[in-house]
Amino acid sequence: MTDSLDIVGQSVTRLELEDKVLGVTRYTADLKRPGMLYAKILRSPHPHARIVAIDTSAAEKAPGVHAVLTHHDVSSFAIEGDLLVLDARLRFVGDEVAAVAAESPAAAADALELIRVEYEPLPPVFDCGAALAPGAPELHPGGNLVDGRRLVVERGDTEGAFPTAFRVFEGVFHTAAHGPVGMETRSALAEWDDDRLTVHKTSRSLHAHDRKILSNALGIPLEHVRVICTSMGGGFGNKDEGRLGPLAAFLARKAGRPVRLEYSRMEEFIAGRNRQAMVSRLKIGVAEDGAPVAIEMRSEMNAGAHVASGRNVTRRIGQGALYLYACPNARFEGASVYTNHPAGGSFRGLGAPAGHFALEVLMDQVAAGMGLDPLEYRLRFHVGPEGQPGRRTTPPGEAIPDEPVEGGVPFSSHGLRECLLSGAERIGWRERRQPNGSATGPSRRGLGVAMGIYKGGVGREAQAEIHVDRRGRVEVRVGVVDVGQGSSTILAQIAAEALQLPLDFITMVMADTAHTPPGHITAGSSTTFSSGHAVKQAADTVRNRLRERAAATLGVSDVSLSGGVFTAQGREGAALTFHQLCAALPEPVIEQVTLTPGSTDRVINSFSAHFAEVEVEMDTGRIRILRYVAAQDAGRIVNPRLAEGQVTGAVLQFLGIALREELLMDPTSGVTLNPSFLEHKNTAIVDFPPVEVLFASQPEPLAPFGAKGLGEPPVVPVYAAVANAVANATGVWLHEAPFTPKRVLQAIAQQGADRP
Amino acid sequence: MQNFSYHAPATLGEACALMAEAPDRSRFLAGGSDLHLALEHHAGPVDTVIDLKRIAGLEGIEETPGGGWRIGALTRMAALERHQGLRAALPALCAAAAVVGGPPIRNRATLGGNLCNASPAADTATPLLAFGAQVEVSGGGVPGSNASRTLALEALWAGPRSTTLRPEEVLTAVVIPPPPTGGGANESTANESTAHGNAFARLTRSAMDIALVNAAASLTLDGSGRLASLTVALGAVGATVLSVPGTDALLGRPVDEALLEDIGKMAETAAQPITDVRASAEYRREMAGVMAMRAVGWAAAPAKGDTP
Ligand SMILES: Cc1cc2nc3c(=O)[nH]c(=O)nc-3n(C[C@H](O)[C@H](O)[C@H](O)COP(=O)(O)OP(=O)(O)OC[C@H]3O[C@@H](n4cnc5c(N)ncnc54)[C@H](O)[C@@H]3O)c2cc1C
């Protein structure tokens, strides 16, 4: 059946597009309720302090104020292990001290100024080295090294292998903190009906996280909590499960009225979850022919005040070093460190872009050092379909871990080489790339390449429900959130294809715990793979049951289904429309599927090969991106237009991050210095050329209709593709991102442009 | 944003009189692209906003005899950037107007607002200073105020975001003198085929941004391609837009690499930049030199008959 596909593979218009274009779409902050109050948060002026006393009496009496919330009013439930709903201990400038709900945003803001707080300032610590030094102020019990240990992942024996290397290359690479800046700021609306709570919020995980957190924090049964996300205005894996929901819910309970809490842009920059600064020390040993024989990466992430999903962020820094090149010995060591920076969390690609920056730039330095063209080097040494060298250590039949470090585990599909070749051809690598760039003088041009490897088929437990009623309404119910990436359209296409029904027969019901089965988190580029599997399996079953019914009704042994019409096989002219069949159903057809997809013996990864052409102004240090080609292996492409949008958006987002986005903090006070669009400079669309997107052709055998993950993989190689193009243009290696003009000039001054 | 009462008087006299009633709590409004943000963030209490856009005669671009220009204070950036005559004669000003914000901003933002906002990064201020422009201001006949007067542009600014105008005074027009004949340095070549050129250069972090540094140059070349006049101005590297002093010492020299190097050094010396979240003082100083070199090089190219 998958040989000829009708709907999967088509660029159907995304389902919610018209509403978004017309401005009809309702985001959380658009929602209003009768009697609704507006919440505002009092934030810490200190990077590290303890609340000695807090007096809210004046604020409570202020006009229009209905509730004031402090750490005395909330439960002691820790949201993410290390995060209380409100805490007497404050860990960054901007940390939540208290909250007010009032009849207008202005009344709430005015009341904040009436709250009297006595702080005991504590010594702050801002950088990882200082935070790990003996005697450093401890931000959480157990110390500042998260989990009390560094994460170590190892294959083979790097220590033994480095001495055998022909040459060893080393480098230290830095990436800066920045704000992910979804256009919609964080927002939550909480309303109580007796002891039942409904929360609308910006979310990526309303079943798997928000609902449980609210139930635990508010001390009410799970069944009494409903969480809804109407529409997301920018997710990027970053809209967290922290204090927002519980604060709105506690305030609403105390005030006895619905409460909406909406972050300002400044709060979003300071108290939203940012991408944190990371540093990686990388060492690559190569044999005489250039083949990597040992790769070792040691990384640290400045996790800020709370770690949330930061452990995974740190883990992904090692992704490229461990997997991208065939290498018998590889080791990654990662530390997440608490400091008095604002709290970090997840963001598109987790640590992988930073890790790939280090790996792919140093690999270019290896290639240059060994006298090899960077494309040739990659074609020779990238990891092949057979996986890493060595032997599988997990017993056969036993599920290999999500990310096996061991050798001997093949990829289920592998389009990396195809991406390298097609991207190189598109940008004209072989004809146009010169070893020393393509110009001398004040403006120089160069071409760069970088690869990426990322999770492409994360198997999360996924559920889907399909209801077909007598009116012929087909509801596909999935508990995940479409965070803006278009998953509702993709899942509808998968359902329609499997049901063999036209797409407009399908109604998607998502992101409401009252009307969907439990759903997984929208993270790790997993929705198409995991929820897609569940939807497809449910749809396959429903289709077969409907076909059996139609055959029975028509009195034949089999029917074909096309365009919503069942046609009898072998009996001319006998047919039944889908709606006729449904009208005669004795009861609705309902199918519910729960599964955890994945493989016990293959790795499912998405691959990228990106090519950048840049121009560098040698007198100002400015980098201009002239051309960008992104070749992606995401298996079969369910919706080419949406997929191109994902890749283009990913590349533009990370070109901005690579070139200029950076959150600056005053090193003594801990104050964030540029929490605004004026000063945290984002990319303007005119800054960049169109991104040319190519896709590899091989479907993934283990994925629904062959589709692998695509949300994050295209962000992974961007830093390195740009840095390598700059190196080709100027002869200067960039090891610190973002590549601001000043850093480029500094690198030129330190390393000396090797050409006049 | 705070609440305020809004007035749109039809005459200058009314506008100035209204302002004189409560000068510390009132503001003039032109395009509003600066004022709107000021009211939201840092203007202090304001309860009266006096719109200047209904007052006749404050908008328009006209050439004056001898090749000078008179531009009404309420003239918008979009009008400046599109004006054919201005583009031929004062490309530096048109280029500066063309980079102020994006198209919606340029359809609102006025020349007078850009100058009266007194930001050291105001883009049109730099070329105007290089042209030796003057501004006409009027107290609208309010008792006790100055009569209409004309002052040199540099005398308009007291510091960042602060002008020397009395509160009720309105900037009505900008007057740009005809380009110098270039007689000063070398009498004998003054009447030969002299050529004028001017240009604007600017450095930002992204396509839409306030200048980290901007520079404008206005020059005259004599018949043998030697400098007969040269002024260079720099923006965003001091408390106000500033002129690079001492450029007269360069007169008589051809515009070549050596000259540009000297300009670059003079601009670096003249710059008094600060460090902020956009750039360090050190980088700004270096870039003041680079932008000055670019502006002079580009200004000389068409004057020499090259295309920049
Ligand atoms: C998104 C954005 C981008 C911008 N980009 C740039 C840029 O790239 N370069 C740049 O230089 N500027 C930029 N600006 C700033 C602004 O647009 C300009 O300074 C503009 O020219 C101001 O003119 P206006 O008519 O809007 O002034 P208004 O905001 O109306 O007024 C500014 C100030 O001047 C006073 N004023 C105005 N007209 C007069 C007058 N005739 N007499 C006396 N006082 C007067 C007002 O009282 C007020 O204090 C930007 C602004 C925004 C919002």
C-alpha cells in the first residue's frame, strides 16, 4: 500500500493556516473570561538572596487587588525536582518573589510596588568554574554540579588510542546564552469550577507534564485537572512546564476568580527558559591517512538557577562527537552546573548545535592539517550505514538504548552521503570552492560544509484514538500539542492516507486533556514518528473494519476504497459511499491504540549536510551569508512545503543565533542587560538569502510511511557551516559564537589572515 | 502608556502657546516614532501632546538659488529618500533617510523629529552636519520667547536626548547651504571644473538597527582631482553627532589610499565612543575610522567620475 501514496507526500495546505493568516486564531493570551483577573509577578532584584520577611498587607488592600501570593501560600511540591512554585531562596535577578492578581494589569503592577520584602543577599556565583570551586555558595542541596556527577559516555578506549594517533588536534569552543524568542510570550489562564481546575497555557506537554504538575502542586486528583493549549505562537521546545501554570492556578484559587498571567517581552527574555552558555574542549586523534582514531569531548553547560530538562541539553552536546564519524574510540563527558544565571531549559536541538560547532570546525582544521578537501574528508570518514566500528554490547533481542554508544549497531536508514553529494552539487563545491577562498582584498568569499546527526525516531509511548460516527465524522484524537511545526496537518495526512479517505474528511482533535488520550511531550522531533505510528496503526484498523463492513453490505468478499467510495471487487457497478456506510453503522467505530515504536536492533537518526557561502568584510568583521544549501535526510517527506518551511526556519533561526544573538549579563550584579528586541538583536529577513532545501530520497523502514524527525535536525550544522565558510574565506578559525564582527576582527588580529 | 490629552493646532502660534502653558508636562508630536517609545519608557510624566502635523508650511523640499536646499521640519524620511533632485545633489542625506527603520517608520518619521530627538545615532544628522546645515526655529510669537531664529545645526544639541531649544520653540526648517566653491586652499583652481560629492556610510548589527557608527563626508575636488574642500561627520561615537576636526589640513591632496588612511586615523581620534550592549568603545572607535574612510572614498568616486 505504501508504494503508491495519495496524501502523504503532498504539500497540502496546513490545517490552521487560514485562521492564522486572517488573525482569527486564538492564542492563550487572547482568551478572556467574565470576571477574569490579570496577574503580575514581583521579581528578585538580587542574583542570590533569601527572603527574610515579606509584607503583602498594603498590596492586598490596594484597589482592584484580589489575591497576593508568596512562598507561604503554596505547597512544597517541587515542579522539576529543584523548582518550588515559589521559594524563599532566590537564585537569579528576575526570579519569582510574589504574584498579584487584580482587575487590570495596571492595578496588578501598581500593587507589586506595595509589597515590602526584606532580603538577605547571599554571595552569587555566575560562572561554571567558580560554581564548582570548593567553598562556592551552594545553590541547591548537594552542590552545584547537577546530580553530583559528570555524565560520561564512552566507546572503546580513547585514553589508550590517543598515543597511537599520527596527529592530535585540539580546540576549545564557546557558545553564548541567547533567548529563543517565540513571538508569543508565555501565558496561562486558570479557572476553577468548584474543586476542578482548567488551565489554558502555552505548552509542549499537557498530558505528560502540565497536568501532573498541576495535580501535584495544587493537591487535587489528576482527573480534576484539564489542560488545554489552543494554539502555540512559537514553541521550539522551549515553552516550559515551570511555575507559570501553578502560579495562575494558586492565584485563581485564592481570588476565587479566573486569572490570566502573561509574560511581557522582558520577562520572556529573563524568566523564560533561555539557551545557556556552553563550552566544549575537543580533542581529535587521526591516523596517517586522516581517519579519526580517537575523539574526546569535555563540555560544560552553565545551567543557571534550575536545570529542568538541561541534563538532556548537556547530553546532546556529545551527539556529533560520539556518532558522526566512524571512530572506534570516542568519549563524551558533560557537566551541567548551577549558577545564578536565569534558568535554562530545552530549546531546538538541545546541545547538539554547540557540540557540532566544535566537532565540525575542528574536523575542518583536521582536514586542512592533513591536506584534504573538507568535503572529501567527510565523504571518506563519515559514519556509514553499518554504524560505528566494534561490536554490539547490548544482548540481541534486548532493546538498544535510545542512543547506543556501542559499535556494531547499524542505522535503519542512512542518507548522509546522499545529502553531502546533492548539497555539494547544488552549491557547486567542486567547481567553485578554492582552497583559499574566492577573493582577496577587503571583502572575501568562501564556501563551507558541515554535517549533522540527530535523533530521527525517538520512540515515545504514544496513543491515538479514531472515532467514526454515523454522520461520517472522522475524529483523530491525539494528546500532543502542535507547537507550530504543523504536526496536526502531518498527523491528519497520515490518518487520511491510512484510512484511504480524502483529507477533508478528517477532523483533528489535539492538545486538550479532556478530549484526547494521553500524549507525549512535543520534544526530540518525535511527533511524526511516535504519534504518527499510533495514528497510522489506529487508522489501519479502522480502515480494515470499514472495508469489511462495506464488503458485507455489498455482498462481496472485498472492496476497494478511493475518494470516499467503496467499490465492490468483481461486481460491476456495486458501490457504497463512505457516508452511506457510516449512516448504517450500528454504533460508532472507535479504535484506540497505545504503542511505543522503535527498534531493538537499529538506530533511527536524521542526517544533515549544510553548505554556506559567505562574504567577510575584512575591515569591519561583518559576515554576510550569500547562499545556503541545506540537504536533509528525514526519510519520506510527508508534506514537502511544510518540511521546507521547517528547514528554512531552522536555518534562518540559527544563522541569527550564529551571527548575533546573545544575552548579556552584568558580571557583578547579575542583571540581564539586553532583554528587548532592540538590544537582543534578532535577524531581519532581509539579512539573509533564501535557503535552498534538498531532501534525501530513502524512506525510513521503521517509521510511519517512512518519515523521520525533522523539527530539530536542520539546526544542528548551522554554526559550523558558517564558521567553516568564514575560515575558507579568511584563513581564520572561529571558536566563539556568536560570530559578531568584533569577534571576527579579534580572530583575524590573533590568527592573522593568511592572505593579503 | 500614560494617558494624555491630545491637541492638533492649526497654527504655529497656537502650538507654541499651548506648550508654554505647561512645558514640563507637554511634548510636541511629529511622526511619533521616538515620542511613542519615550512615553512608554523614559519620558517622565506627560499629560499633553501637541501634534505639529496639522500646521501648514512645515513640510516640503525646495532647492534654493545657488544650489542650496530648504527642507521643512515635518518632511518625512520617505519623501527625502525618494526626491529625485535631492538624490542627485545630496545622496548622503537620501541614503541616511533610506535606512531609518523600515518602510512603516520612514512613512512617519520626520527630519525635524530625528534632529530634535537629539540621539547621537540619528542618521540624518550626520550628513546634515557634514553639509554645514543650519536650522530655523520659531517660538511662534509666544510672549517672552525668541523671535524666529536660525542656528548652526551643531548648536541645536546640548547632549544625548537634549537640545538647546526653549520648550516652546519648534524647529521649522533645515537649511543646507550651496556646496563650497572650494576656493579657499587653492585660488587658481577655484574656477576650473570643480566637482562635488557626498556620501553616507553606516554600520549596524542587522539590517534593521540603530547605527553602531555612521559617517558622512562632503567634499569638493578641483580640476586636477585634488581636495578643495572636505568635511567629515561621525554619529554614535559621542554625546552628539560630531565633526572630524582638522580636515582642512588635507586640502590639496588627491583622494588616494594614503589620504583615506589619514582620514581613518583622524576619525578614530575624533571619536569619543562608549561601550554598551551594542558594541564596545574600542570596536566603535576602530569602525569610526573605517566608516569615515568609506564615506570619503564613496564621496570622491562620483566626483572623480567613478561609480562607487
Ligand atoms: C523601529 C524604529 C526604528 C528606528 N530606526 C531608526 C534609525 O535607523 N535611524 C534613526 O536615526 N532613527 C531611527 N528611529 C528613531 C526615529 O524614527 C527617528 O528619530 C525619527 O526621525 C523621529 O521623527 P518623528 O517625526 O517620529 O519624531 P517624534 O517621535 O514625533 O518626536 C521626537 C522628539 O522630537 C520632538 N520634536 C519632533 N518634531 C519637532 C519639531 N519640529 N520641533 C521641536 N521638537 C520636535 C518631539 O517632541 C520628541 O521629543 C527608529 C525608531 C523606531 C521606532
